[in-house]
Amino acid sequence: MPSQDSKKNFALLRDRILGRSGKDYWRSLEEFVDAPEFEEFVKREYPDHAETWDDSLSRRNFIKVMGASLALAGLSGCVIQPPEKIVPYVSQPEGTLPGRPLFFATSYSIGGVAMGLLAKSYDGRPIKIEGNPEHPGSRGATDVRAQASLLDMYDPDRSQHVQFRAEPRSWADFQTAFRAAIDQDRPNGGAGIRFLTETITSPTLIDQFKRLQAELPQAKWIQYEPINNDNALAGAKMAFGSTAQPIYHFEKAERILSLDDDVFSGFNVAYLKDYAAGKAWSPEKTDINRLYVVETTSTLTGAKADHRIAVKPSQLTEVAKAVAAKIGVGGATSTYTDNGKWIDAMTRDLMANKGKSLVVAGRTASPVVHALAHAMNNALGSVGQTVTYAEPFSPGTDRAQTDQLRDLVTDIENGLVKTLVIMGGNPAYNTPNDLRLDFNRLNTKVPLRVHLGSHYDETADICHWHVPEKHYLESWADGRAYDGTVTMTQPLIDPLYDSYSKYELVQLCFKENFDKKDYDIVRAFWQTQNVSAPAAVATTAAAANTARPTAASPANNASSNNANSAPASGTTAAGRGSQANTAGSAPAATSANAATAFEDRWRKYVHDGFVGNSAATAKTVTANSAFLSQPQPSQPAANGDLEILILPDPNVYDGRFANNGWMQELPKPLNKVTWDNVGLVSPKTAEKLGLNQSNRAEEYVGGDHGIAFINTKGTNQFSDTVDLTYQGSVIKNVPMWITPGQPDDTITIFLGYGRKRAGAIGNDIGYNVYDVRPSTALDFGTGSVKKTGEQVTISSTQIHFNMEGRDILRSWDLEAYNADTKMGEQEDMYPKSLYPYEQHQETYEHHHRWGMTVDLNNCVGCNACVIACQSENNIPVVGREQVDRHRMMHWLRIDAYFGGPDINQPNGPHFQPILCQQCEQAPCEVVCPVHATVHSAEGLNDMVYNRCVGTRYCSNNCPYKVRRFNFLLYQDWDTPQYKLMRNPEVSIRSRGVMEKCTYCTQRIAAARIEAEKAGLSKVPDGEIVTACQAACPTNVFTFGDMNDPESQVAKIKKNDPRDYKVLNELNTQPRTTYLAELRNQNKEMPDYLNPETPVGENLSQSPNTL
Amino acid sequence: MVMVVVLAGVAFYVYTQVARSSYLTGRYLEKQQPVQFSHKHHVGDDGIDCRYCHATVETTATASMPPTQTCMNCHSQLFSDSPYLEPVRASFRENKPIEWERVHDLPEFVYFNHSIHIAKGVGCSTCHGRIDEMPAVYQENTLQMEWCVACHRDPQNKIRPKSEIYNMEWQDDDLTADERTQLAKDYKIRDRVMLTSCSTCHR
């Protein structure tokens, strides 16, 4: 909100312009003058701060108080330290050293896919999530959700005790009441009992349900999750006659076609690692993979595509058929005629790489598309090469989840359900609007409703009993990774609250032995399993292993680092036992030592975080294309002129992260929107509908060597809101966002917002799509929009997409680059400096010279690094209003620039992570009046928080705009949960202090101290892994000592000709350098951009379409 | 004009003296502890090694306070009915930690690491003084940055052989300046620029 002052200033400005320049000029400036915020956004890094005052204290009063306190200001350094206590253990658990973090293998499951993690425990408190380098689904990296899941555990809004009709009760009360209800139904075989869960792959839980089936044969278990695999499983059934789960091997795929599959936003960082291995360029490996994407909205995968077309969701099936027909899938005919050349050339390329190509189909694509993808992979000889199949890991997949839910609703309406046990998920919020499990439906029909969940959410609200669920860092569990590898979850901390797990709740239904802890349940199950001699090891596991040397070298670094500081990662969190026995898998156990053999085995499972060689056995299936002659299910009735596509939100997903401040504030990968969901619309359609037209969108800027960047400059600064009708239901006030790359006449809306009972952070943000999402059109359908005439401001962290003609992001054509790798050479500006610099250089020569490279070629913009940085460095969440003023605090941001000469057919956006460049000649340092930012001997641009007085000169002088200022007291000093969560190795910054990336100086210090204690004069390469580097699934970041010629970073900087400095002309001599992105274009494609064509000329002819 | 300058000078001098006074730094201030524990008795009279209680001083950032268990190792036998030790026994009985008053308290933005100082030949008494002569421990030095940096600038003045780290009677001039300079080389102590870089202590 602009204040009165700024309004007045702009009114003056407007008058002046009016007076001088006449009517025409006025018109062109009208928007500009009416939009002071816009002007401020582009011109200043921190808009508005001069005009606004957030505290109740007025500015004038503040100055008065300051005047008085100035007299004492000199004494501010001599504060007496407040008295502190030291509280040692009574008896110290073996293996713990106070102040020395330990790493424990655990795992996190979402959508039925488990990812192996190492959780860092500092004096018993989990404070950071890392990937488990040994786990096949993680290989040392994590995704953004796993990183953010830490904050969920410390969420102060979690429910803290068992409740009955919102009244506190004890677990014993619940046990009695619940068991009474179960017992009542026992004579009927549990006919009135229904369990509703999300997708479950946990072998223990599946076993529990199986055993429960024997006691209560009539009880039913329903799995429903709003974002599920129904289409993929139905497609597999069509193609193979039975369900099967494809497991991809991107590392072997040289040509990849994605049919609307957003692989890079999936749960599985192993795929990202594999893709990055194929995409990686080095002077030794100049061949890289090629990614074709046909998609229905702009996604991360589309952003990375070498060739991409956008089609309407309804067209996708026909496009897939057209592609299939060309590839030679029998019986495939298509009505789709556009993009013929594109499909021709693309399919020729796929077929030329038989056995090395791969077709993948996306979750929202219809079953036919999935079936076609299987048939195409078959025709391309990919099966067994780039794709293998396995039995689905979750039981009951022969019935689609939506149908399972429909059965449940039918049973409820027929009064058959006496006890409904909802474990996890939030069905009162996220079920389709015609199958909504809401109060009206359940109230009179289901006499007992039980909810197990981490929050007292929408579903808890409609249930009699609410039982708090343990966070995964508090509980024992197991699950399966993407390839079926059994993955263990162990707790890092005793439950913060009186909470329970699914296992414990299900156990209550048994007649005997019902009161068991999750540890005993999971352990007992594995005692019955003999996995030491697994059935034929799946090819998938082998494939994952072969990919490792190329793909995962930083992951190996991470492992060695972790190994150093995690001597006792095998101890259980409960403190039992000391060192894990890592005696390999149990040898053939004789009956005499079976117990110890199991103990060894169990310890190894828990220590490793997974069961070795437990990946799924490959399933042999043969695709046939008979399904093409089957009648197709009819598309939902058309009732509107637009197509609406529904996707999970990239951050809050299906709504489960709605109360996670990190996720809410995280800029969405493609449009950098925070704290909101928007509706995406293409530039053409926006013009047609008159949306967001108050600022002109289009502006081109030429780049080097064949890439131009489109700037959607300020277009979306003011978003028009619309009332959106989907399948006859209306969502009010959807803010629209113009997105280049969105297909015309298609609007994408996002799930997960509009929650009413998420908690203090997530309530009442955005619009709720579930209210209009019927079970007949879960993913897309037709609809219409009506402009409301109102505008809202969306908090986006990147409004200015203009590189202003500077050489900031490089994205080059692969072939042109391979022909001339010298094309990007930069002039060394060093000799031009007026100031003598030898003294500093001499210092740097004698110390570590920390440096980093950022490989833009591999970056897919997944945001994992941003949250990893936030978690590692105690970066606060500032809230929507502050983001609006551009006061977000992320030390690492990912900038996105669209490329190409046509705003309607862009490529990208291309991603560029920007963190402090650690300039050797840092412009920020020379302007600091109090020496709060100075260089260290190792060349780090140190930020000394306790010296900073907050002049912000440094930020003003930083050309990379990476400094962040605590305008207000953003840190929450009071909430006890957050105190537990913070990294004690990093200062917590208060109001009035500048902060920025330090290359994780705490990790550097820890490694340096360990190395020096070991008598080394240098820290060995790979010992220091920065938080962003550790999290990155695609090996974008490389960090190390540039003075060590054997270090990876030195080798890259020396040998990789793609290496360049951003804003080299300023002679800041940044330690962080970038490696150019390469696009492996196919020359035969109609959208091939000739790198020889001077881009500027192209641009002047491009039609002004918006 | 002269008066103003003189007054300002005097004011500054007073300020520096106040800032360094033990009133503000807590230097020489004995603290009342929940247990009347005497280092003079345990270290000076009994000759118990520092590391018996401060066990992690060589491995982690903190020297660490001993768990009650460590006290009970001896005091389940010795003076097992002394009223002075009742808080210790109570702690052990009730599984409730003893809450000690912190004597050496650095600000939160300083990341001091004991283990590296031990590894580089800085002895206990260099910073903590003659603990073996203190019935109640007090802070021997100001712990102000100027005091830290004095040694970080010229570390060779304050180091000793590894064998003497825990020797309370060690004096800096027990070795000649040359011997100490050689020691600094042997320990591979980093140069002044490195040791006085901000990020060496502040993160």
C-alpha cells in the first residue's frame, strides 16, 4: 500500500508531466503515473521503505526517542551478559558429544513414494534434512518438499492432544471408546468399519491391514489422495492387461519425449539426477540428451525442453496418437493436424535412437496417453533399456482411487458405515466436490468418525475423535522408494506432543496385542520377513548403481562429509544401543542365532535407512495397441469456451504444506509468485479477455549467440481477478497471471489453497479449486471466466524480467557451441583496475581460495536449494505484505528468464540461481561505514552481523542484489518450537541487520577445524558441501578451493569453457561463476532457432502481439 | 574549543575504562553455584586432570560440563553423606540435571571452539587463569574482543607444548620466544590475516 505521501508525490509528478508534454505523452505515461508501486518496483530494490512505517511508534516519536538514546549509544557495546545456566546430562548417553551433530538415516513419504534422508540432529533436535547418499531414490539429494518438511514438525499450530468433539481427552479414553466401537462391529466381521488413507506403500501397514482382514473380513480399506496415479494405472491396464508401474532410466535415454509429464516436479530426485547425468556437458562429454516436451501448461520440465509445444489439455490424446502413428504403433490414427512438421522431425529423431529413447506420460494425461506411451516405448525398443516395469507397490491399484472413494460415499449414503477412520490426508477439504466427505454427508450417516492427523484441520472438524499424528521425524515407519526399495523411517526426537502413528491406530483394531508402539510393530513385521536373500534383484537397482559415478559425485562428497561428522549414525533416537553393527546382510542364520542375526539385520536396515537389494523385481509386460479400437470414455461435456487445467501447487502441493511458511514464501518456480495461487493465462488469451492489460507486456532484448529474452515487464503487477466457472461451479476472484508458454484458451489453476483450518499461516489464502473439482473432470475440462473488474497485487519476487541487454544468463545452442567453444570468452578486467590489488592476491595465494561454480545447464529450477539455504541459515519468513515490498529474505534466489524471439512460443524460462558472488573486489565493502562487511583471508566476503548498523549502503552498491535487510524483526524470538529448530551454528539476525549468503561459512569453519585438528594444512576437497549443493538433485553447485589444482571446482573453472562471470565488466572478480546452459536443438525441427541469425533483426520483425 | 576537546577526551577515556571494568565484563566475579564445588580442592589438592570432567574439550566446541554421573563416580564412595553434596545426590536420584551458573559467557554471535585451541597449543590457564587456586571459579580475563584479538594477532606469544596444555603452573616465558615461534610453525598455526578474519569467529 502506498502511503499518502507517495500518492502526493506522484500527483505532483503527474501534474508536471501533464503541464509539459501534452496529451499524447500523457497517455503513454498514464499507466505509469497511476501505478506508483510499479515504478518503485523497477527502480529500487526495496520499494516503499521510505514511505511506510510499520510500527505503532510514529516516525517523529521514533526520532525523539532515538535522540535521547543517542547520548547512550556509545555504551551500547558494553551490555552486561545476562546470566545463563549450563545444564549437563545426569548421565550422558553413549555416543553423544554435546555440540557435535549426528546424522540419522530416515525417510519421508509423499504420494506413496519414500525418499531416503539423513536428518541432522543437534543435541537431540533435528535441525536440517539432507539426502541419504546410499539410498537409490535420493542419492544424496532432496527435493523441496523434504527440505520444508522440517518446518512442519516444529509448526506451533500442530494439534497437541487427543480431542473428542474439540474437548481434550486422553489416549486411554480414545482407546476405550474406539475399541468399544470396533468390538461392537466385530460380530459382523467389521462390516461397518472403513479405513481411509492416502496412498500407502508401507510394507508394515499393508501387512497390518492384511492381518486385520482375517479378524474383520468385512472391514474395508480405501486409499484416496487428490493427486494420484489413477490415469497411469488405467493406462497400464489398457496397454498390458494388468497394472504396472513404469520405472524410468533417464540416464540411458538420449532422446526423451514427455507427453505432459512434469517429471522434474515429481517426488523422485533420482530421475532428476539421471536426467542431469545425461544433460551434463564437459569438454570430455560434448554429447548431451535432448528433451522434447508436449505439454498443456508451462512446467519445470517444459522449461528445460530443447523443443516444446503447448497444446490444449483436450488435444493431448490426439497429439499422442499422432506421435504414436508416426512411431509405428499399430492402429494409431489421429485427428490432430497442427504441428505436423514438429511431430515428424521429432519422431524421426526418436526412431533414429531406438533403445536410447524414452516416452513418458504425465499424471493428468488420459489413460489412453499412458497406454500409448507404453506402446511407443515398446515400438522404440526402450523397454528393458530406458524403462522397466514393476508391480505397483500399493495394494488395491486395480480399482482407481476415485472409484474407491465413490464406493465409500455410496456406502456412507446407504448407511453401511458405522465407523470411519481417516488416517492422514484431509478428505473434508480435498475430495472432489461431488464426493466431498463433508459434515452434511457424514453427520447423520456415520455414527463414529475418527481422524488421525497432524493438525486440527477441516477433517478433524467433522470428526468426533481427533488424534494427533506423529511427524515422520518422531515415528518409526517404512515405505517404498520409486523403484520399490524398502525404506526405513526412524525418529530423531521423542514426539513433541501427545501424538500417535497410523500403525498404532490400526493396531488398536486387533483383538489381542492392541496396545503396541510403532517401534515394536515395525520391528516385529521385519522380524517375520526374510529379506536377506531377496528374489531376483531388479535391473532397476543395478541401473541406479551404474549411474552413480557420473551423476553423483557431489553426493559422494556429501557422504564423506556426513560420514565424518556422523560417527554414530546407527544409534536409534531413543538412545538404545551404541554403534550400529554394519556387518553386512545377515549370513544364513541358524536357528540358534536367529535372534542375533535379525538384530544385526535390523540394525543395518535402520542404520542404512533402507533394505539393501529390495528394489522391485522387474515385471515382464507386453504392450499391445488393441486398446485403440476400444471405445474411448467420453470427454466431460463442454460448457464454456475455455479449457481449464487443474494442477497441484508447486509449493503447497495438494494443500498439505499450506501452513508451512517456507513453502508459502518460496517463489513458485516459473512465475515467482508467493503466498498465493494464480490462474495462468497465455498472452494472446489475456489480450482477448482483456486481462492484465494495464502494463504492456512485451519487450525484447537481444542476447549473445542466438538467444533473445522476453520480458514480461510488469504485466502482472496488477492482476485482474475473474470469476471462473468450471463444470458449472464457480470460483470467485481468481487473480490471473500472464504466462508465456501457456497454450491459448487454456487456464491453469492450482490446488492447495483456500484452506479454512490450515493454521495461522495457511488460512484463507488464495482460491479453493477443490470446491469446483468434480470426480468426472478431476484434471481438466471446459469452463469460462468473467472479469470481475477488480485488481489485486500479487506478491511476486521477480517483476523485472529484463536483463537490459547485459550478459547475465547464457543459453546457447549446443552444436554451435561445440563448434566454437571459445565463443563465450570474457575479457579479464583485472588489469584495468585503478587500485593496486597485489597485496590481496598474495594473501589469497596462501590460503584456501573458496569458489563456486553454478551449472545453468543442469539447473531445473526445482527450488530445493532455496529451502535448504533457508533451513541451514535460519532465514526468517517475512510474510506476504513484506514480500510485496520486496523485502524477502532468501539468500539464494532463482531468477527465471524466458527466451526466444516470440512471446507466444518462448523457450524456458531459463533458470539462474543467484547467491552472493563473493566478489574479490566487492563493491559492498568499500561503502560500509562501519566495516561490517569485509574480506576474510580466504576471500569470503564476510558479513559481520554484530557490527552492522543497517545503513544499507552495501545493498545499494551490490550489482547482484543479493543482500537482504531485516527491515523489521522478522525472526520469531518467542515461539519455543522455532527455538528448537534453528541451526545453532548460525547467528540469528535481528532487526536492522544486513545479511547474505556466506558460502555456509559455518560448514567451512567446521571442516577447517576438523582438518587442522587432524594436522592437515588444507581442507581436503569435497569435505565442505554447502547447503544448496547438498540439496541439489542435479549437481548444479560445485564448491571448493580454487587454489587446489586437484579440486573439482578448480578443474571446472580451468577446463570448462562455459565458465563465465556475471557482470564481468564491473570487474568485481566474483568467486561464484556460472556455466552456460546448452540447448541441444534438432536442426530439422520447425522451431529450430538458428544461432547464426542476428537476434535483433528477428525481433524487429516479430509481430507485436500483445 | 580547547575545553570541548579536553572534555571529549576525558569522556572517551572514562567510557573506555567503564567498558573494560569488571562491572561490565564480569571479570573476577565469583558466582554462587548450586553445589559448592571447589576447583582448588579437586584440581589443586587432588590433582584431577581437567579432562576427567571436561571430557570433550579436545573434540568439540564446548569443553562440556560433566554429567552428574561423573560426580557420582567418586562421590558414591567419598563423602557420600556430606550435606554439601546433597544437590548432586538429589540430581542423580531424581534424574534432574544440576543447573550451573555460567561463568565464562561469550556473546551468542561468537563461535568459540575449545578443541582447535587445544590442538594449537593454547593451554587452559592461558584463558582461564589458575583454576587450581580458585575455590570458586571466576573469570580471569575480560573475554572482550580486544583480548581475543591480542592473541589472534600474535599467537606465538601464548602457546606451549602439547604436553603442558593442562599444566596450571605453566608460564608463557617457560619457552623462549624463538622456541615458541618454532612451535607455532610446527602447529601450522595460520597467519595473522587468517586468524583475524571476521568469519574465523563470527558466523
